[in-house]
Amino acid sequence: MTMSHRHPDPRSGLVLDAHELGRRVGAMKEIHRIAEAPDGIGTDVIGVPPGSPVEMELRLESVVEGVLVTGTAAVSLQGQCARCLEPTTSAEEVDLQELYLYPDKEPDDDEASRLDDDLIDLEPLLRDTVVLDLPFTPLCRPDCAGLCPDCGANLNADPDHRHDDRIDPRWAALSGWTTDPDDEAEASMAGNKE
């Protein structure tokens, strides 16, 4: 997870205080919290609306290296269907798990998350976990018919939509070369007589 370089705001719903755990290995605290989603959780196609509720069920556990945070977060998603471009909404529940190291512990890697004055900032964890769990091609429904490739009409609204058979412009010169089935039969019979 990406290390945050800003000091966490203790008033934020995504910042937890681990002070009461102390450094007692095995000390636990369960938290149920609803926080507001920050800006920028998602992609250009789908994401969590800023300010929407993020419902979290969390467990903080003091371990030798720091505080282990595990739990789930439920978010609502808004986006655009990849087939028909209509707005789409859905709900997503993601599993959260991250070890927040005490400031005096040496990390195994440079991107390890750390406690900051006994505060745990969940925003980077939430952002990374939700974005990795987003659908690559969000759909308004699994059987979405998409758009007509010729005119762009929404095929969900008009499933019987069709165009007269158009001739591919690359083959248009051959359109005058039609044969009459009777002519083909006569030519075939003439070939058999020889």
C-alpha cells in the first residue's frame, strides 16, 4: 500500500485511533463505522461517488510489529455501462487487511503503512482495495445488448432494431454481377450435355 505523507485528520471517518490498544500484543478493538467516501476512488468509467457512505466493519489487533487492521467495507458504485453507455449503479463489498507498523519498526519494503501518532489512515487502503476490485467493463445488466454499430441506437430500448442489408463499400462494384437462378440451371445443364 502507498505510504501517506500527510498527517491524518483525526476528525475524518477514515482515520482510526489505536491509542487504547497500546502496544499490548493481542489487544483487540472492533469498530463499526460509516464514513464519507473521499474524492477519486475509481476510474474514468466507474467509481465511488464522493461523499457517499462507506460502511466498515473492522477489527484492530495489536501485534509485535504494529496494528493489524482487518474487515470489510461496503461502498456504492456509479458509472457508465461499457456497452450501452447508460448510467449504472451497484454495490460492492471489499475485504480490507493491512498491517500498520509502529514508527520505530523497520519495514520490509519502503511502501509499508505506518501509524502516525497512534492514528491509522484507512483512505489509501480503501482506495487501493476498491480500485483493484472494480469491474473492468461495468455493465448495466449482464445481458446488455449495447449500441447499434451503424447508428448508435440503444439496442436495449429497441431489441428489434435493424437496418436493411447494406453492401460493404469494398464489394459494391460486384453488386451488378447478379445471376438469375434459371440462368445458372441452364448453364449447368449445358455443361453436362458436352
